[in-house]
Amino acid sequence: MAKLQNALVVAEAVLALVLIAGVLIQTPKASGLGGTIGGGGDVGGGYRTRRGLERQIYWTTWVLVVAFLVCSIANVWVTTHFNG
């Protein structure tokens, strides 16, 4: 079980790095709270829809979040059930 636990730790670290990159790649939608309620410098307020590559990056980031959470929960489960 040590190999599985090591694999989960490595997978969790890789997912964390890719998740950080995915969040940093995304374009900001507004400039803070002021942009959200319409006080930003861009035309049309703070809300706009995601299109094309921006939408793909957004959903890929959510898939990475779910994968990271599943990997973390699996790591905790393996640690508590097989090291006891």
C-alpha cells in the first residue's frame, strides 16, 4: 500500500501545480467588487459570458478541482485504513 500512497501524493502534487496554472491563466472578469456592480472601467458592467478557449479553460479548471478533491480524499482514506 505504500506504493499506492506514494502515487496518490505525486498525483496530488501534479494536480495542484496544474490547477494553479489553470487559475492563473484565466482572464479576470471584473476589477474587484467595484467591477462586479458596474463601477469598473470596462463598458457593460462586470458580467460577460465566456466563449471559446476561455470557456474551455474554465471547465477544465473545475474538472481539475474535482480530481484534486477525489485524490485528496482517496489519500486520506488509504492513509487511515491501511496504516492503522
